[in-house]
Amino acid sequence: MNWSIDVSGSQSIQDQLVSNVLVEIESGTLQAGERLAPAAELGEVLGVNVNTVLAAYRRLRDLGILEFRRGRSVRVTQRCDELARVADAVKSLVVLATDLGYDPDVLIALIQEVSP
């Protein structure tokens, strides 16, 4: 894991941890069934509080991206494959919108309008 955390950045550390996992899933670096580092270990390596790591892991669990296996660590679920497909579709949509001259705010508004 080559995660980067900017403790002085505007994005919370928890959000940065979540983003790092999602980026690795999107890129194919993290795949279904792979084990993530224990929260205490990751916190120590990154120099962040273990509770922050646990909170990020819980958010990803709530999204269906991670699963907690008692005594067997935290693993990436099969749902990550779906997320990677959605990320590809979003990239295509952003490229199309950009090519047509649409601002990202317009794209976000359109997505929110069509969302149930």
C-alpha cells in the first residue's frame, strides 16, 4: 500500500483513508478477497490514530466494500468489482461532459436530478 495522508490538508484523514482504498480498488491494485492491514498496524505506519483507521474501515464496510471477519482481518468484498465498473462508467461520463464543455457542477446536478 502506497497510501498518502496529508494531515494538514483540507480533507479529513478518515476521508483520505477511504479515498485511498477506493482509488486502489478502481485501479485494480486491491481486488476482491484481498486482506487489508489491521487498523493498529496501518495507523502506526501512517502515523494516524487507530480509531480514525477503524472509522474509515467501518464506512467502507457500510458501503459494502469491506467485510470484517472476526479473527481473520478485514477483506475486500466481491462488491469492489461492481465499484470498479461504476468508476469506469463515471470516468466515461466525465470525459463526455468535459468534451461537450459542461462544468462538473452541471454534471453533479444532472446526476442528482435523475437519482431516485
